[in-house]
Amino acid sequence: MHAPDQQNVLVTVIIPTLNEVDNIDLVLSAAVAESGDGIEFEILVADGGSTDGTLDRVREWEHAANVRLVPGSGSGGLAGDVLTAAKAAKGEVVVVMDADLSHPPARLRDVVQPVIDGTSDMSVGSRYVSGGSTPDWPARRRGLSRLGGLLAWPLTEMKDPMSGFFAVRRERLLAIDPHAAGFKIGLEVVAHGGGALRVTEVPITFRDRIYGQSKIGMAQMLAYLRRLLVLAGGAVSAGGAARFAAVGLIGMLVDLLAFELFFGLNASLLTAHVGSFAVATVSNYLLNSRWAFAPASGAGKERSRGHYARFLTVCLLALAIRGGVLAGATNGFALPPQVAILFAIGAAAIVSYLGSAFFVFPSVNPRVPRDIHWRVAAIGVALYVVVLRLLFLGQADLLPEEAYYWNYAQHLDIGYLDHPPMVAWLIWLGTSVFGDTEFGVRIGAYVGWFATAFFSFQLARNLFGKSAAFVCLLLVAALPFYFATGLLMMPDAPLTAAWAGALYFLERAMRAESRRAWWGLGICIGLGMLSKYTIALLGPATLVFMMIDGRARAWFRRPEPYLAAAIALLIFSPVIYWNLQHDWASFAFQSSRRIAAPARFALPALIVGAVALLTPIGLSVALMVLGGRGTRRELVAPSSAGRRARFIAIYTLVPLSVFVVFSVSHTVKINWTGPLWLAVLPAMSAAIVAVVAKPSRFDMVVQRLWVPTVAVTLVLYGLGLNYLVFGLPELGYVANMPTAWQEFGREAGSISAAVKRTTGGEPLLIGMDTYKVTSQLAFYNGKGAADSVGRGILGQASLMYDQWFSAGAVRGRPAILFALERKQLENPGLQDQFTSLEAPIEKTLTKNGKPAGRFFYRVGYGFLAGERPPAPIDEQPTQDNVARLHDAKRTDPPLSSIIR
């Protein structure tokens, strides 16, 4: 056997084999030839049970070179054979490569060098970095390889995580899970190292084998997927999945039987749905904890209160998804409840399995780094939120504000009084595709959230790395403001997406000094200004950063910032033109009118609003990050960390300071500060990840509170959306009509039809508040927005309705006045607006068979458009006055007597 030179570094090359008799001589010859010039290669052939003569060839090599045969059982697959060989290795650095010559032995020295010199913890021969290639691969194989890498992407920064050609120190290889199985042992090392693992990717040319057959088939791919879930911290195994499936079938049978029983006893759909779920849940928990997940979770161990809390959380999350599927199946697709419940049970089963595997009964493998747990949690939370919102996007009634902006889209323009036009354009686009439905109105907000999530993820990744980026994704999914902007079609939805994009491009421009980033910034600012004017606060923040930061001051002398401002101004120019044509009405509404409003100290309201937008723990962590001692030290440092802290602080605190100063003497709205916290989310995310690594006493409190905070918010979102659609079991609704706008619209339509039959004229529908009732009347009355005119025609302010409808154009028509409070209909001045006006009538609304609120209406005849009646009507009417009154009403009986 060849003895290594004392001056050479000994490196062990492990070559796993299984029936490679046609390739073994070629690969060993090429690997042996690489020894020398400072590196001596010890070659271990880890055989998994070859029967074709491979073993005989290797034994011949043992007498000619530094080659040894390490037989393995093959039961653990390639990974088990490699670990067996690693235990016998003499070198401190180990290289793993395939025996089929697809991994070029000529690149051995290049792959191992970064580990030898200590610049990397792991070095990988990569097909997908610059210089790497896969010549002659068919499209199908290339696609499968890319898909496998994509599935592993959350666990690693590598571009080629599927590579089996890598170098690593022996102790790091032996530190992985000894039960590792499958053919991607390199991924085991990557997952065990987590975000702290330093990886270098060395380009290689990967060629298909010439001799022999590939060992990779469907079974290996399924094993790879299962192993990915285990590496992510899930209690996942083939046996566990089978046991869970058996439990699921039993639970489904129990669920269906209980549902049919409740339904047969004339229980409501909601009661049957919730009751049968509760019965099945008890059955599922007992079987899962004692059987399906027992090997991973420890059967028979004492369960803590926290364990049961996690189980209850998963149950409520599954119930929320189940309710969304049930509502969509029964309302959207008109399926019978007995059929719809099958789809609902199936959807809940998926949530229950994943929640049980990763949250209730997770793997107790200590080799899974904590930051990997956070990454997996972020993916789970984000997927749950995306599905939950999609299920309820078209189920819950529009908020009055959303209906108001839908009315914007019915009067499409380049500007409006109280907001720029982006919200109207998005609603117009959504309803053009999906119709005038709740889904059509909201789809723009839903899609916009993905832009917010993408830019926030990339910003956090640039600032703090991939683990922080995943936690940032979790925060964008779970914090109340960002959850709402992905569900409700408000101006805040496109504003938040544009704000996130602007921050991303600002960071690239200021810290990475990218000239092209300014073009993206100009586009995002312009789109943001079309959404809401508050994004302009990023302008002074940018000036402050450029004045304080020495390197950023150079941009004052370059054209890119000025061109970016020109791009933003060009995109925003339609709104400027609209204001020019309307006496600067919108600019005045958002500036001088707010400043001229009566003074009011609203700082407490601003703080309460921030708590509601971020949750108490979220706001606490944000303030901790902004005011921490380390942050203050970094702000004045010229280092990269100092510039990073400066960027976060300035782009959060400059906009926030404007709102704080304004709130000292003016009213503020709860949603105003929502977008500005995007700048601090990456730092909050990094703090959460760091809490896991180096916990102080305060940090440990934060760590303990984040998980229940996220869990509680998700549960509240799910239950809240279910309440809006179903109400409470056997109780219905407890509020006055925030959930019964469809029913309100139908009742209003019936009343309108009765008035039309009585008078022969199409009645006006007038909401007696500023805009909310009129907007909901327009969307839900079944006839469109043409006759919902707003109280502006009565001389009372009603925002854009003042411009859309003029009193003179509708003079003489009958009208129905709607209000949620009786006093809004009892204004004495209303008598002068009509030739006659009936007394107010109260109407009770029901939804799903339960009371859901009430409203009041009043019918007026002969709208006078601000003019006085032709002749005064005395308190004691004369015979002529009575005749004139009956003539105005077409001598028909009072409408109230017909409707009642």
C-alpha cells in the first residue's frame, strides 16, 4: 500500500458503489492520479452490496494504491454506506463523489481546497454556478434536478443542493443523523449546519454515465422527499404516514357519521360542521398521540399544557380552513352540505397532518438547527395564510370602504377626492375578469401581498441573510396589518407593495451602490403615489440618509436619483392633471383640510394603532431593535453593520416622526403607520433568529412570546373569517350588520321594487351617512351603482358622491333614505327636500336564519333638488294642499302599508 508523503495533507475520498464493475477501474485510476503536490488522497470504496465483480476489482487496487474497500450492508442506502466509510477514514478532510465518472476526478483538488485552507466549512462541485454545466441532459432530467433543488432551497443557500460531489471535515460528516438514509448525504450536512455553514460551490461539468445503469428511481425520489421533511424537523416516516392515513380514515368516518346525526336532528350547517369536527378531533388526537406519531413524539410521555395548547391551535387552524372550503363548496359551487363536507374534511386533514408532524408531535432530532425550524415555520405560516385568504376572499361581505372603492371603479377616472386612483384601477381590472363579486374586488389586494412578501424577503436577505428573510416572510404573513392588506381591497394594499419594493431598491442603491436600482425605485415610488400620498415620506428619509451616510452622499453628484424622481413624477402625473382640473381638491383634502381640522391630542391613538397593526409583542420587538444599545453604537459606525443599522433606523423613524408630530394636535387613523414598519421587519426577524442562538433573559421572554403570538393571530384570523360567513353556532351574530350587507342589499332591492310599483318611477337610493351605506347599496342592491346617489344631493357631504351625482339631474324622482340609526332620518330639514316624506320604518335583518342587525328607511316622493315646494304646506293642511300632496304621490296608498 502506498504511504502518504509526510509533507502532503491526507484527504479521504469516499466513493459509494453498487454494481459499478464497468466504471470502478476508470474512476479509481483517475482519482489516484490526482495525488501529490501537497495533497495525498486515500480512497475508500463504500460498497452497498455489489454482485457484479466490483468487489474483486477494488481488492486488486488495494495492492496497487492507497485504496481500501469498506463493505456496507446497503440498508441505509448511499448515506449509510458513506457514514460507514467515514468512520474508517484516516484523513481529517473527506470528499464524497460518485463512481460513474459523472463527477470529474480532475476537479477533486479544486473541490477540496476551500476546506483544507479553512475558508469554507463545505465545498461542493456545482452544476449550476457560473462555469458549471450538464451537457446532453434531456429537458426532463434537467427539470427534475431543478425541482429537487427547489424543494431543498429553504434549507440552504446553495444553487446545487442536489450535488453528491462535496468535501467536508470528517467530524462534521460524522455529526449528521446516524439514521440518515437515501442518496443525498451532502444535503444532510447542509441541513445540519444550518445558516451558519460556510459553503463554496466549485463549477463542474456533470456528464451522464457511459457504463452501467443509474440507481435513481421513483423509490429514491420519494425517499428524498421524505428525508427533506425530516431534515426540516417533521416527524415524517413511511410508517407514520400510513398510520396517520389510517387514523384519518377512522376520523373521517366518525366525522361523517356525527355530521349526518347533527344534520338529521335539524341542526344548522354551522352547528353540524363544528360539532362533528369536535367529535372527530377527540378520536384523532387519541389515535395520533398514542399510535400514529408515537415513535417520534414519545408514546406514553407526560403531556404538558403547552403540548395540549399546540394541539388545540392546530385543531382551530384546521377548523378555519374546513369552514372556508365548506362555505365555498356550498355557496360558490352550490354543492349539497353532505357532499361539501367531504371536501372540507379532506382539507382539514391536510392541515391536521402537517400541524401534527411539525408542531404538535415534531421530530425531537437535536441535529436540526433552530434557524431551520424558523424557516420551516415561516413556510408553513405563509402557505396557511395564503390558502386561508383565498378561501374567504369571495365569501365575506365587502367592508363599506371596499364597496366605496368599487364605486370608484364604476366611475373610472385618473383621480378622486380622497385617494389617488390605483385602488379603482385594480378593482376595475379584477371585476373585469371575475365580475362584480367580492372575489373580483379583492383579488388585486391578494396578488399585491405576494409583491410585498417578495420584496420584504429579498430586503431581509440582503441585510441579514436567508434565515432572517424567512422569519421576515413569517411576519409579513402573520402580523395584522400585512394580513389585512392581502385580504381587503384598500389603498393600503397597493401602497404597501410599492413601499416594500421601494425599500428593496433603496437598499440596493444606498448600500450595494447599484445604479440600476434607482430605476426600480422611481417606478415603485410612482406606483405608490398613485396608491396613497404617504409614500412620499420616503423622500425626506432618503435625503436624511444621503446627508448622514458618507458613501451615500456621492449620489448627490450623480444623475440617477434625479432621473428616478422624474420617473416617479411621470407615473404620478395623471393625478397632478386631475387635481389641476379640480382646483387641487385631492391635494387639499389630504393636506390643508386635515391640518385645519380641530386640534386634538391623538398620540395615544397612534400608539394603540401601532399595537393593533403589529401586535403588542411585535411593537415591543420593533422598539427594542430601534432603541437597542447595539443599534445606537452602530449608527455612527462606518462599517457595513453601521450602514445597515442606519438604513433601518432612518427609513423607519423619519416617516414615523412625521406621524408622531401630526398626532400631537390632529386626529390620526389606525392604518397610517402600517407600511413604515416594513423597514424594521428585517431587523426584528434577525433579532428573533439571534434570540435562538444567544438568548439573554429578555431575549428568552421574546422567544417564548413569539410562537404563541403568531399562533393566536392565525387562530383569530381563521375564526374571525368564519364568523363573518357563518356567525356563531346557534347564536348567529352579535353586531349590528357588519356581516349582513348582502341581506341589506336584498331588502333594499325589495323596497325599491315596491316603490317603483307604487310610483312608476325608478327610486333613488340614498345612504344617510357619509358614504358607507350608499356604497353598500350600490354593490348589493342587484341593480348596480346608477341609482345609489349619496346624501350629497340633499346638501350633506358625501365625498365623491358629491361629484358623481347632481341634485338637478334627479329632480322629481322618488327616493328611499337608508340609515343604520333612526336619528339620521329625523332631520327636520329633510321635509323641505320632498313634496312628501313618509315616517321612518325599522327593518330587522337575518342571516343564516339568525338576527344580524337592523336598519331604518324612509320614503320620499317628488325630490325637489334643493328647491322649496310649489306652495307651503301648513301644519293643518287645507283641502287644496291635501289634493296637491296626493297628486304628487300619484294618489297611491302609503308605501309603508304595501311593504308591511
